[in-house]
Amino acid sequence: MPELAEAALMAREMSEATRKRPLRRMIFAGDRPFLRKIVPPPVQKAWRSFLDHPLEISSLGKRVYFGVQGSERRIGVHLGMSGRFGAGGPSPERRRHGFLILEWDGARFHYSDYRRFSRMKLSEGPMNHAIGGWDPKRGLHFNPATELKRTVAEVLGNFRRKPRISWLLDHGKITGVGNYMANDALGRLDLSPFEPAASLEEAVRILRECQKVAALIFRRRGELAGNLGFYEAGKVPRILYRGRPLYTRFKLPR
């Protein structure tokens, strides 16, 4: 499942491969009923309006954004469980899961989603409350603690009522935090996933640790194996918590 680091890596790869070159061609593909869900007709129209313009490509949280310089209107791609932008065209085995092909002079990228939970939507103005992202000017960037504190207080305020792991994953669409970021951050801080955060300061500290995990995986180009201390630790027991994979040394409360 793509998380903040994976979205940032996709945005960087596409931006660096296509910078200052206009979008020349696009192809909508895939099963029509799913195509209309993943790329609704108004979004298809917006994509067409981007033709012959260089695109500004960035990411925030689990979303990749496409826009034209000087306009606040963007297409936001929430990657869902398996959405992915890849170089070239889709492989033969993934062709029926491909829904969009974008072509520039000298560059070609495709979008595929075999689970088909991703969605593309129009976005204007402030984009979201993600804890970080990537853009061509700043590179990988993260919100400071003061901004995180405001986001937790105003948007993610149920941290005292939910177990830490539920709080993190329930707000993943907003923040960009997913399974491996949440589990590894809690393990690093030696905090039980099954108890609520004790304070606003602790909730912010957890999100700061999630940022560190994302920065590490971004530097490692998305490689999880060997870089996570808890999520994939072989000696740590695996538990399914509400259907989600959880690696932890803590036991479920009775």
C-alpha cells in the first residue's frame, strides 16, 4: 500500500523526467465502469485541458497532484491501496489494471490500480492536512511541530478516544500515514498501539516519528526490507488488528 514516501517518490520521478516539457498525449484505458470511478468524466476533461502545458507535479500525504503553473486548479490522485504511477506503459499482466497513460517528448508514464480503490478528483486552493510531501522547489518536506499541533487539535482531535494505531490509520487519508509508518513509529517510541495517546504533545510526537520513518524510506527509494525495525521484524509477533497487519511486541488487551 503506497504511503507518504511512495507518493513522494512517484512525484519526484515524474517531475524530474518531464520538467518544463508540455504534456503531449494522454490515453484513458481500462474497464469502462472502473475508469469512470477512478477517473470521472470531469477529471478526464481536466486532464485534456492540461495538454500542451508543462505540468507541476507534487505530492502531499498519499496524494499525487498535477497542475498547470499559475492555476490553483489541480488534479489530486489518491493512490488508495494499490494505485501506482510507473515509467513506460503497463506490463502485459497489469494492462487491464491500467487506466491512464501520459506522454511527453521523451517520457511516458502509466497509472495502474489492480485493487481499484484509488480516485482522481479536482482540487483547488489549500490541498489537505498531510504531515508532509514533495514538490520541485522544496524537495521532500514535512510540516513543523507547530503546524502538526494545530492539525491535531483542529482536525485529528479524537486521539484521546481511540487506540493509537486506530487513530493513526483512520486519519491516514488526511495525514499520509499508513501501516508501516504507524507501526514503526510506535515501536520506535515504545508506545502500545492499543492505548490512546496520553496528551496532545504525545500525539504530535508520534506524527513527528512518522515523518522520520517516511524520510528514511524516501532516502532508501521505497525499500522497506531491512529499513524498518518493527513492521517487518521477524522476531516480533504479527497480529491482525481489525483486519490490519500489525507487528508489535505488545499484546492485545483482554
